[in-house]
Amino acid sequence: MEIDDKRATRRRFLGAALGAGAVGTGVMAFGAKEAHAIAAPKKWDKRVDVVVIGSGCAGLAAAIEAKKAGADVLLLEKMPFLGGNTGVSTAGMNAVQSQLQKDRGVKSWTVDEFYQWTRMGGDDKNRPDQVRTFAEESGKVVDFLAALGAPFPQVEHYSLTVTDKWGAGLIEVMVKGAKGLKVPIQTETKVTHLIADVSGIPKKVLGLQVEDKRGKKLTIQARKAVILATGGFGANPELVERYDPSLKDYATSNIPGVSTGEVMCMAMSLGADTDGLNYIQIHPTVYAFDGKQALITEGMRTSGAILVNLDGSRFVDEEQRRDVVAQTILKQKNKLAFLVLSKNVAHGKTAEYVQDGFAVQTDTIEELAKKIGVDPVKLQQTVDKYNGYVEAKDDLEFKRGLYREMGKRQMLRGKINTPPFYAIKITPGIHHTCGGLRVNKQAQVLDALPGAVVIKKLYAAGEVIGGTHGTNRMGGNAIPDCLVFGRIAGMAAAKEQA
């Protein structure tokens, strides 16, 4: 299927600029604030084979694979902690045809079913070859994590839970794997410039300049490659507004300071092509009230919570696509809603949400309604009606569960009838930037010049790349996307000539 020619890509901007007689690329298209590549120093402060920027699961996967392939690797992280947004995720992942699924007797989706589901989820605006690689390699990343010691307490036909310690547990497993290979990890080290030879075509990245926590600037030569695994730009309001002005002043589920996009912009200023920068995903359930902010996992909905508005009424199939649910919530009074559930359908993180002050807990629906400011009679009627649908195995109002199984009706999870009862106030917020740098099947960053020219020795993986998700990332596809292309980048970078 043809790729949508209206997606925001650097190549389109560059073509327009050159058509107007321009000779520059980066500043004209993307503003003067982005740092441009600088020339190589006469003497490097440090030399390694492969530099990985970012310590989320994409960066850790790249570092592990590059090290296993024999490269001298250095992993850099700008924050004082490891893991980025991966660390606060639920670490649920979609994957098919893994050896783990086969060993546990789980009948997996086929690669083609997973491919079609992902294409459908992105409105067929994702890149077919990239999605095919993603689907084909997804099972291998499950086995990669299992070999590192990930326990996988829950394994289904396409959905798996990596650890019962959520994203923090996934990062713990991967950091242990990296340290076991003696990969040096340096935190509080901010990249200030890429260092590259731009005198010819193809351009070639040589290394980078960084600033450590003491403010000292150092140059690091990457003899083989630099791998960008720096996340998206969902925590950078300026970039979000640049690529989708309608999202100005939205809440975000991103950790402040993590996914800010500056290294992506450095690559763009070097000439890198992009794909779908205007495809910014809004997550429907973000807590952004009382000066606090947190992503509320969609596992709350898939485990059996319902969504009600300030009138106490349901208004959407809770298990529809994230963008559909988010847009429907935005049409409700005050652009907010409540997740309502009970103990028997509670997700594993429910107690944590109560402890952190995001969730209200009561013994009755009446008490719950009063605490959240909803009419008790109306909320009880809504819950009773929904429980009737569960009993009848058919949601007559919104056909809940139909979408998740690609047209196959899925049984409703359970009645909301077992105390305690819970409610969480939510509003949509910026969650995942589906667009980013354009890469090929080897995770090499492509130049915006015609002909799919690579920028030599520059690789990228994770949320910093575009093309996998199209307009909308399906829940559970972020972790395998990061791992698939992180592993590919690491293995390919290690093969580069020093």
C-alpha cells in the first residue's frame, strides 16, 4: 500500500526549500535552535567502537548486541537514572512466534496476522517493509529477554507481560545483562553536538561532543558507529506544537526532561530524513490534576474498567484504539472522564494508584460517586446496565471488545460488583511520538537527499524513529519496536569498519 504523501517528512521540506533556490537544509526547515554537527577535533578525549545514546530498552538492547558482537561499547544517559520512559511503563509487549510461546503451549498469532493488525492500527500509514521486519523479529526479542532472565509471568497469543515489576523490572533485567557484559554506562552526560564529516555524500558521523555532570565538555570518537536511542519528543512542548499545533498546552505522560528530542534535531540538522513527525499519539488515560501527572495504564480498561463522564454515563467502547477513545473523551464535559472498576476486575497496578493518590477507593458505588462528584443514582444505573451486558455477553451500546480481536467478538471481562470499588479521574495527554528519524531495515539513518542515501555510521532505534506505527501506535507495540530495531542497530553497528 502506498505511503501517505501528507506525512511530515524532512524530505518534503527539503524538496520545497531546494525548489525555492535554497542552499541550506537544517536551519531553514527546522529553526535555528537545533545544534549543528561540528568538525572533528585534532585530538579526541575518548575513543570507542560504538556509542549508544539513551538507556531505555532500545539503547540497552543495542549496547548488549553490539558488545556481544565484539565491539567496544559506551552507553550514555543524560539523566541521573537509567531506563527513561521504559522504566515507568507497564512493560507489556506484543510479539508472535517466539520459542517461549511455543514452549508454554500458547498458540500464537502468525507473523502475517501481527503485521496486518499493526498496519491497521496505524491506518496503513506505516512503512510496510519496516512493519514486516518488526513483526518477523518480534518473537526473537521475547527469547532475547528470556535469555537475559526476564520471567514473563503472563504469556498469551500475542500479548506478554515481561515482569511483574513492570517497566522498572524490564530495565533491571536489561541493565544486569549489559553490566554482565561489562558495558560501561555513563549517566548525567548530555550530548551537545554530533561530530561529522559533511564535506561529501554520503555524510559520515565520526563521534560526538558531550557535557558531563560537572559541566566539562568532552569529545568521543565512535570508530564504528553512533546509535541514537534517545526516545521521542513528547516532553518537549515546543516541538510538539511545531508538528501539531492543535496539541498546544496538552498534558503529557512523559517523564519531564526525558523525551525532549534534541538529539533527533541534531540528526535532522545534519540532514537526516524523517517520517511522520505530525503523528503524535494522545493517550486517553493520563492523570494530570492537583499538580500531579502520571500515565494510567490502559490495562485498567482491558482488565475490565469502564469509562464514565461527569454525568455518570458510559460513552465509548473502552477497548477501542487509543486515538478513538482519547478523541471521544475530549468531547465530554471538561474534557475528562473516570475509570470505574471493582476488585474482581482490578489491574495489578490499582493498589499502587490508590497509594499514590491517583485512585479513589470506597466500599460502595454510592460512596464512589459522591467522592468523584457524579450523581450516585446515575452511576449505579450505568454500572447495573453494564453488568447486564457482561451477563448477556454482549455490549448492546458500544460493542466492547469487538475491535481488539480484528472483528472477532471478545467476551466482556467481568461485572463491576465486588468491593472495594475504584475510580480514577483522567484526561487525554501526549504519550508517544509515532514519527521520527527515517531508517532502513538495518536501522541506518537515511539522508533527506533522493535515493535513500544513508548517513554513514549513524543508526537509530526506539521512539526516535518513525515508520513502524503510522498514525497510531497500538498498545504493547512500543517495547518490541524498541527491542527489534535496537538489536538490529547494535548488531549492524558492530560490523562497521573502524
